[in-house]
Amino acid sequence: MKMIRAFIRPEKEQEVVLALEGAGFPSLTKMPVFGRGKQKGLQVGPVHYDELPKTLIMTVVATEDVGKVIGIIEGKAKTGFIGDGKIFVSPVDAVYTVRTGEAVL
């Protein structure tokens, strides 16, 4: 299994979430975050915004589904402009259900 963390533009959040749900990936966590990437913020006239709002979407999927999920996120979140976001994929070593303590993997 793999954990996918996608930092995307807030205005693309609903489109990405609905596309993932429609493709059979309904389980996810999302939260508003602030950060900066290569552009190191945004300069608007004399005002510099050091950190920009993003939405973090996290989901855990089977290893064979990683490409499909990344394709959905990229397809729905991409605007073609700097600041579209990043996707990180990490291995998941273990999963436990809190209520029962049962190992899921």
C-alpha cells in the first residue's frame, strides 16, 4: 500500500475529491495548509506573500492503484501555471484500526 499526499490549489479541491470518489477512491483526508515551493511565495506590487494557501489531500491506496490516483489528481488539479502543487508517494508499512487494534494489512 502507498500513501499519496497531494498539495493542490484550494479552488481545485472539490473537483479532485469528486473525481477520486467517482473513480472508486472515496476514503481520504483533506485539510487547509499554507506553504511555499520553488516560487518562494508571491509578489503583488510592494507586498510579498511568503506562504500561500493550499489544500492537502491524503489517501492510502493499493500499490497498483497509485498511477490511476496520480493521474486523476494531476488531471483535475492542473492549471498549467506555477503553484499547481506537488504529489508525494510514500510506502505504508502497517495500518491498524483504532477501535479494535486489528492490523488491516
